[in-house]
Amino acid sequence: MSRIRQHVRGSRLATTGIAVTTAALMAAALSPAAGAADRPTRATALDNAAAVLVDRAAALGLTSGQSTSVRDVVVDKDGAQHVRYDRTYRQLPVLGGDFVVHLAPDGTYRSANRATGAAIELPSITPKLSAPKAADVAVNALRAANLGERLNQVKAKPQLVVDALHGAPRLAWRTNAVGLDSLGNPVARTVLTDARTGAQIDAWDALETVSGDGKSLYGGTVALETTQSGSTYQLKDPTRGNTYTGDAENKTDLCIFGICFSRAPATLFTDADNHWGTGAAADRATAAVDAQYGTNVTWDYYKNVHGRNGIAGDGKGSYNRVHYGNNYANAFWDDSCFCMTYGDGNATQLGPLVGLDVAGHEMSHGVTSKSANLAYSGESGGLNEATSDIFGSLVEFYANNSSDVGDYLVGEKIVRSGFGRDALRYMDKPSKDGSSADYWSSSVGNLDVHYSSGVANHFAYLLAEGSGTKTINGVTYNSPTSNGSTVTGIGRDKLGAIWYRALTVYMTSSTKYAGARTATLNAARDLYGAGSTEYNAVAAAWSAVNVN
């Protein structure tokens, strides 16, 4: 949830120093912690620091035209105190005016760190450059930083400041320029302009990448890269194409024949301390943590393993919507919005559908749509679904998360007791779900694509792990073959390499199972050589599922 940080205001500086209220000074003197061995409280540290500002105003460069405000307070285990201040000059923010006062456990002054030692004094605070002209400079800088990108809804808001960061203090315009890129993701740049000459002093991205963490439903506590915007954090990852997660607010899309008249929202999740979720479904941010984590791991898998920079290979991120509909027991990828959508499940059969392999599965539909674009019906539809199951499983193994270990079970984290089994699908023997095909037959294409996918899922398991009984990460598998053969696996890494190359190089929208055999053999030949162990293993695994 979004929360507002409170800032403790310091007092106005008087002509002869700093006017500190009598009450504040008395509080500092009479504080129970002042002469006690107990660790000082935050309030005590503030009172001690306020007294120091009175005594050391000149040394800190504080004059009558300045005011201070507290930004942060740190109290060490031994009682030492560190109070960080921002300052203004004639009510204008001073960039580089911040300083930290360090105090001993008993509250006495030790030292200070100042961002600048320059005297902050200006002859005038009336700018020669107008605010609209400063806004134009910033807008141009924003567009220059996003060359080749069509920006929409561009706005700029100048603020007069004192710049003490770039040499001698001077009057400047700090302008925040914001807009939306072609995908609707925010872009922003802060531009610092000399208020006398109009020259650009500096510019930087206004949306900062920071490292946070979140407590997920299924993956434990996970690391997250987020965006700082002012005093809040956004669940948006600039290091992965601005992928972000939003709240669908239990609403749904209104789409007919592929035309959407309205869409459920994706209200960006924000947080005050960059620690997201509680690990419980009751906290709406918890499911968002799982979704964002899933997109992060999937992005990293494709980039680090296959050299693919983003779902479309163009470095641009997608986005997630969680809490879609009411008791919606599904998750889906939608090409038209380039987004993943997750329901909360119906509680009795399925929980929130934000499992890691589900995220990998959904994003892989996007990869398929940008590569082979396998038609979503018949045998090609089964291959489409199998591609997502295969890569969803490989993403889970890649994550190496002890709270959600890699396996060949699909959706094992999201099923509940009322579902009747421990996973949605099983790659070692797909028929264990009661509907999926273990082997190819001429009627496979008549099955729902989630069941005709079983043939390719079974092939993938056999290619990676081989036939027979084995236990992997605590899960026991027993994979049969249609021809009674024994298949020796070549490992998950080679499975992923072969399937990815086949998908992105050889498969087309109409590829069926016979075509998939040819495509993967071509991929194995390219990667390892015709007649190699890997090439022969691909042929054997397809024959084992009756694709010859």
C-alpha cells in the first residue's frame, strides 16, 4: 500500500543564529535518556541535534535566511546518533545543502558531514529565465534521452532552487519532465537549468532504480528491483524494460471478437519502505510480489540463457495485472496489451495463480507470439502450450529457489486440496492428469490444446531426464515410452537450447508434431552436429512418444 513518509520540520533560523523553542531545549535537557545508559530514542536524538544547531550554526554555514528539515535519524546500538538535514534558502530548496550531525551516546557533538562547504548566499532569487522556457529545455532533454521513441502526454514542471552541487551556489530551475512511451510506460527526466543564462547544468533520470524485497506467497522473501519516485517506491523494474505490476482491482476486460471496449486497470503498486507484501494473500501486494518476481526470473532466464533481451527481444518490458475478476481461476497472456493477467483462484481448487512456473508459462506465450507464432488450435496449439510448459519448468529450475524448487510439475504451487491432485499437469507422464496425451496419434489434434500439449511435454522430459524411475529435487518420476525403448537424457540446458532454437528459427505458425521433430533435429544439428549424441537423443525421444 502507499504510505506517506512524515518529515520532521526544523525551526526557522533567526538573525543571531537559530531560534530554537524553549520547550525544545528544555526537552533536550530534561529527557530521561539524556543522562541514562539506555539507548536514546529518535525523539531524544532530534532534541540533541536541535541544540547542536543552535551552538554550531556558523560552523554548519547556517544563516538567518535558511531553514532546516530532518530527513533521517539513525541511532546506533551503542547510542550514537546521526541526524540528517535538508535546508532551504529564502524558502527555496538547496541542492547540495544537506548535512549530517553526528552525536555521541550522551548527545554531545562529535562531527558533521556537509554536502557543500560553500557559503549559501545569493544576491537575488529572481530568475532571468522564465519558467515556461525552463520547461521547454527539460522537454527537449527528455526527448533527447529517448531518441526514436514516440512520447505521449509530455509535461514539465519547473521549480526554482539553489544549486550548490555544481560549484558556487547559483539560482536554478529544477524541472521534472514526464511522459509515456509507446507502451504506456512512464519516462521521466530531471533537468537542472541556470536561471540566469538558460544553460543546462545537469540532467538525470527521475525514476531511480533501487533494490527492495518482497514476501511472496510461493517463493519466500525475494529480491526486487523497483523504482523510486519522490518519497515512494513503484513496483516497476527499469533494469528489465520497465516491467511492472498493477492491481486489476477485481475488475475484468470487456472484449468481443478480439476488440476490447474497456480493460481492467493495472494500478501500479506503490510502497513507502520498499519492503513489499507480507507473505499472506490478504495483503494485496503479496500476489504482486510473486508476479513481479516471476517476470524478473523469466526475463533473466531468456536473457542469460538464450541471449533474448525481453519477451519481444527488443528490451521492452511487459506488465502484470493481479487480482483480476472475482475468484477468477485462471491466468493468461494477452498479445494485444503485451501483459500477463492473474486471477486469485477460487480458494477450494486453486489459489492465486501467480506461481513462478505459471509466470514463466505466460511470458513464454509472448515469446512464441513474437517468434513461431504457433496457431492456438490443433497440434500447433498443443505445441504452443507445451512450449510454455517447457520453458515455465526451465524458468523454475533456473531460479534455484529453495522455497519453490525446480520440477516437471505444472502449477504445483497453486493447486488446493479440492483440486484432487497435486499439479495441473505432469510432464513425465502427462496422462496422470486424466486428460492429456502421453503419445501422438492421429486424433491428438482434436484435443484441447492443454491436453494435446502432453506429447511435447513428454518428449521434453524424456530428452532432458530420460525414461524410467528417478527422483529429482524430492519428486519421484516414472516416465514410460510408447515403443518400450530406454531413453537417456541429455540434461535441461540442452533441452532448452534445442527447443528455443527450433522455436525461433525453424517452427512456423502451422507446425505440427512431425514438423516439430524436424525442427528440433535441425536445431540439434546446428548446435551439436548431425549424428551427435544430442541429435540422436532428440530422434529417440520423439520416437518414444510415437512421433516418427
